[in-house]
Amino acid sequence: MKYSFDIVGVSPVLQFFNHQQICQKPQHQGVEYIGTHKCTLDALIESVEPVPPKWNWDLDQVVDTVIQFWLNNSDSIGYWRSRLTDAGTDNLLVARVADIKALQSEFESLLGKNW
């Protein structure tokens, strides 16, 4: 199974919490949004560690996906680190980790496609 990881933004803690509560619907199985107060590799890995058991994913592959993202996207990481710092302490860095097939299904549903 292949996985995807990407940083998607910065969000106030309460807004992220509300989004997580609303999005507990089964239509987006295999796609998780995680939040962390720090923009570090260790913090991101720690944030994704609870996800694989929920979806029966391979933890080592998910962690490797996060590490590969970190190694290959220094400009993006620097950008989001700055945005998180600018936003202040009541905000989280939000990232998405997903099974590639589930992510494709989520995008297709957003576009209204039934492929």
C-alpha cells in the first residue's frame, strides 16, 4: 500500500478540533488530518503514529512517507514553519496522511466524479 503525506495549512486549535469532530464520517476512510504545535520532523512523526492502527496501515511505511516528505520539501516546510510562528501559540500545523486510493476517492468526491 502507498501513502501520501502533505502539510495543508495552519489552523486555530478549536477550529481544527471542530473539523475533526464533524469529519468523523465513514465517507473519507483512509484519510486523516493531524495537527501539531511544532513544525519538526519528530512532532509530525509523533502525530501520525496513532493513525496506522486505526486503518490497519504499515506504521513503518507511513513514517517513511513522512520522512521522505521532510527530506524532499524543505521550501514548503520552511514556509509552513514561518506561517505557524506568525499565527501564534493557539494554532496548529495541519497535515494530511492518507492511503493513496482513499485520497483519490476523496478528491473525486469533491469534484463530483463517480469514476
